[in-house]
Amino acid sequence: MVDVPQLVEQAREGRPRAVARLISLVEGAAPELREVMATLAPLTGNAYVVGLTGSPGVGKSTTTSALVTAYRKAGKRVGVLAVDPSSPFSGGALLGDRVRMSDHASDPGVYIRSMATRGHLGGLAWAAPQAIRVLDAAGCDIVLVETVGVGQSEVEIASQADTSVVLLAPGMGDGIQAAKAGILEIGDVYVVNKADRDGADATARELNHMLGLGESRAPGDWRPPIVKTVAARSEGVDEVVEALEKHRAWMEEHGVLSARRRARAAREVETIAVTALRERIGDLSGDRRLDALAERIVVGETDPYRAADELVEGLTNGG
Amino acid sequence: MVDVPQLVEQAREGRPRAVARLISLVEGAAPELREVMATLAPLTGNAYVVGLTGSPGVGKSTTTSALVTAYRKAGKRVGVLAVDPSSPFSGGALLGDRVRMSDHASDPGVYIRSMATRGHLGGLAWAAPQAIRVLDAAGCDIVLVETVGVGQSEVEIASQADTSVVLLAPGMGDGIQAAKAGILEIGDVYVVNKADRDGADATARELNHMLGLGESRAPGDWRPPIVKTVAARSEGVDEVVEALEKHRAWMEEHGVLSARRRARAAREVETIAVTALRERIGDLSGDRRLDALAERIVVGETDPYRAADELVEGLTNGG
């Protein structure tokens, strides 16, 4: 039996093992999941969540690590969630990439967590927000969510962030890749990393063009900045932090931050509710009611739609 | 306003336009969908559904056409549903492939329908059974469901059939493709088409090996036959029909046919029920209740799981 309140207390005192344990509980849909979430709820809402996304090889881990250093210098507690939707492995999956993170391994103000399981709702996109809540409740001021892998899952996970950073690097055909993955629609801040390489200016120009940054915008609209960095030498990293702060200030000023968080919470509730309802129906598989309805369809006594109505009525009147 | 009973009556009299209209209604989730399904229900259950699946180029259309000819000779009324999950277009999408079907275009005992829309439940797998019911109620003895495209949708659609035929052709690396797509698990009858080509025997042997047909089976188990055909010359087609009849007889004898149909109906009811519940939740988007719950999560007053409980309770107590 897990003592959840004690574990939460320990996590808030800054014990990394307690934080890790809580994340494992929510990630693995432990029986304690609901108790954990209920206990965490009043302690959340303080962390600012920054998503980092981009194709493999653009330097996400290096950039994340440099951002951690910058935030630590400013006295912030930082959580890092590294998500790899393409990996079937949990925990150790990102070890190669995590080597750079070892700079921070002994820093008690930094939590680093890799996530590669699919989560209890069948998608990382729904396991990640629970892990973010743990890091939030544990007192992190900033949570950096770094997504390895590409495509839809990446976009979904990025949508969990308050501010999304899209990373590119010169000469990787990133423009096209970005457009394909739809990540051009999700960036609040763009970073062209490895800016000491040939083609960095061209990449920035192409991006500028694709984003339509040259066009006029309505006053008050957010204009995503493009920051050039050499993360391996920490060049430009302060400018990224500055861009993040600006975006945060803009969001707060325009009521966008709370609107984003509400929309995110609503989607999350919806997914959990649908899953719960689906499970209620799933519980009926092999149940006489569903079997009987199926039999009546086969013999033509009813049709699937009327049968579904009956099933739903049965469920919604106490199951 | 559509006069559904009249339309159904006309379909049963053999008017192709009425059949086509009914399929359009169920495919497009017309307001009349429920009335159509309710009216059709007592008229269904007579048609035998044969699914044909396989990689592009194995000769599915030619085989389907040859089977239509064979069944017509035996005096059966035949429906053909050609499904292309990969196509964003409806109706005309399969025109190229359908040319061979023009042999049957003037035969009043044959209905041919292409289906490429995604259906009202977001998947062809759920639009197809409704169209099959229309063809069934219209008096078809046999409904051939031919799926173009590959992968999961194909397997799903094949699962709508009473008997599934998996087609292969020599020299196409079909063995590997088949294994990848999981279609080796769904075949009740295997056809190696284009058997006049080099490598037909090797393909059949490989298939025999992969299916473990050399191994002993429990008495009464179905052993999928492998039939070699040259569909373009109608060679071997009678043997396919014979294999289908044998499988049908085996399924009836062992109670498998009704079990399959019940399982199929149960899955269908489940999907419709989940969709209905999801729509009820969807109706709440922008609704004050979901918004209020989301706001309470953001400020830490509740967590997503308790909020989902509240939402579900709200829905299940009359919405």
C-alpha cells in the first residue's frame, strides 16, 4: 500500500525518489492514480510548461540542457520530461541522448525523467500531463517537455505546453519536414540551432517566409520570434529564455495562458470521460446484455442503432 | 423528405437506383439513417458475405468479376462492395479497377458499389456493414466485399465478412507483405492468382509453410485451402466457389457462422454506443459544465479524474 500523502510531502521537500515514484504511479495507471491526482491538484498551477520539439538531430537535448543551465542560474527549479513516443521502452530508452543531461544529474534543483510508455489512456499525450502535474506539485518553476520522434504524437504532446519551441537546424530540409509534421502551426518560438553551420541564415529566411512573418498582423497578435543558437556553446540561449519570457508575458496580458490551460484541461477531462464510458461498455463484453442485443441483430429483430440506444440507456441508468 | 419504406420496397423489387440511394443514405449518415436501418433489420440475415483482400496488383477485381460470373450462372443474386480506404474520393474512385466489372453492368441480378468515404463513424469499417445490410435486404444471396488498399483498414473490413479470401500472386513478395499486414491471420481461403506465372508453386509452398498447413490440427478445425487461379481466364474460379461453400458448410456445422455474426454485431453496437456517448460529451464543448470543470482544474480545485467522474455522472443522469 502506497502512502500517497507522505509521498507527495516528500516530493515537495525535494526528494527525487519520491518524485520518480509518483511519476511511475501516474504513468503506470496504478490503483493509486486517482488518489495521487486528487492530492496533487491543489498544489499545481505554478509551473510554466515549455515544449521543445523538432526533427531528430537538430539538437533538442543540447538545447534543453543549455536551457536548464540558464534557468538554474536564475534560481529556478526545473523539471525535464523527455518523451519518445516511438520507443517501446520506458525509462532507459533515451540514455544515449540523456548523456548530456548528466551535467545536471547531481543538481537537486533539477528533475529529469524519460517517458516512453504509452500511458494508461493509450497515448503518451495523456500520460505526459499527469507527469507534468507531479513535477509542478513538486515545486518546479519550469517544466521542459522535450519530444523525440516526429509526427502527430509530437504535435499532441507539444499542445500540452504553455509555450512551444520548435527547433530546426541548417541543411536538414527541416522546412519541408516541419511543414509536413504540422509543427509550423504550433511554434510560439522558433530556434535555428547549430547556427554556426552553413545555411543557418537561409533556414531562418525560409522559416520567416513560411511563417509569413513579413506580413502585417493585427495589433496584439503574437509574432513568433526566430532565435539563432549554438546550444553546444550556450550561444543564443539567453535570447531563447528571453523569447520565452516575452511569450509568457504576452499570453498573460491577453488572457491566452488561462484560455490555453482551460482548453487543455477540458480536452483531458473529455478523454478520461470517454475512456471511462468505453470501459463501462467494455465491461459488458461477454455480458449477457450485449450478447443478447447482438443475437437480436443477427436474427433481424433489431438494428445496431436501436441496440446501441438500449445499451447506452442501460449504462446511463446505473450500468 | 425521403420515403424510406417506399425506397426499401423498390430496392426489394430489384431497382438498382433505390439500392444506390439507400447505400448513399447510410454511408452519408443522413437523418434517415436510423429509419433505414430499422426498416432493413427484419429483411437482413440472408446474404452470405465474402471478403476479398490482398495487395494491389494481385488481381482482386478480376477475381471478383470471375466470382460474380460463377455465382450468376448458379442463379444467385450478387452484390459487390468495392472499398478503398486509402482514397479520399467517393463513388468514382475505383473507376479504373471497375472497368472489368462492366461485364456485369447491364445484369439486373448484380449490384456494384464503390465505397471510399470514411463513413459516419470515422471509418470505412463501420460504413461497410451498413451498406452490406442494404444489399442483403435488397435480396442479394452473396455480397462480395473487395478491399483495395492495404493494412489495418483492410483487416478490419475483412472482419466484416462471413468468409475471408486472401489473394496473393507469384513474385510480389506477398508472403512478407501478408505477414506484415496480419492478413495471414484472417484468411479462411487463400487464392494464389496468376498461377500461370513463374513462381506460383513457390508462393503456394511458402504460404503453406507460413500457415503451418503441414502441421496436424485438432479434428474439426478448419484448414484453410490454397486455391490456384488464373482469374483472367476464369481458371480455378469454380474451385474457389467450392472452397467458399465448404467453409460456409463447416461454419454452419460448428456454429461458427452465428458466433462470428454475433461477435460482429456486438462490436458494431459497442462502436455506435461509444460514438453516441462521445457525441454527448462533444455537445458539451463550449458548454458551461465542461468549461467550469476545466477552470476548476486549472486553479487546482479538482483534478481531471474527478472532473471526468462529474461529467459522466451528469451525462448518465439525463445529460
